[in-house]
Amino acid sequence: MIYLDEFTGMEITIVDSPNRSEVGRTGLVSFETKNMLEIDTGRKRIRIAKHLRKFRINGQFVDGDLINMRPEDRLREYRRILRDLRR
């Protein structure tokens, strides 16, 4: 399940965002914090908030609100993530 993985090094595309200029940006995740993803687009590195965004990571769609936590905490929050996915 991709929600439990650390995303550093994975290919990412922003699918939905309140900021329309972010939609369609593609690159590799170079760094991940609790609230942000740093994406290397090839030209520059951009920092994108996870909250209120939807991503396609390695071909799978991911809701940013469900991953809005530290990578090491996602395993601990496994049951909450599964419950939220079923809604």
C-alpha cells in the first residue's frame, strides 16, 4: 500500500490543487516533511504542501490529506488511513 511508503525518490505528479499553477507539475520527490514535499522537476526544486492536494505517485492516486504526517508516523497511523480510505 503506497500510503505507508516513504516517497523520497518516487515519481510524482500533482493532479489537483487549490493553486491551479501547481496542477500538472511532475518530478521526483527529493525530500519529505510532515506538511511538505520537495519535488525536483529537472529545472528547479519546488516545495508543495500536502494539504488539500491530490497526487499521482508511481501511477497510484494519493490524497494529500491522508499523508499529511511524518513518513515514520504513517505506519503508526495505518488503521486511521485505512478507515479514511473506505469513506
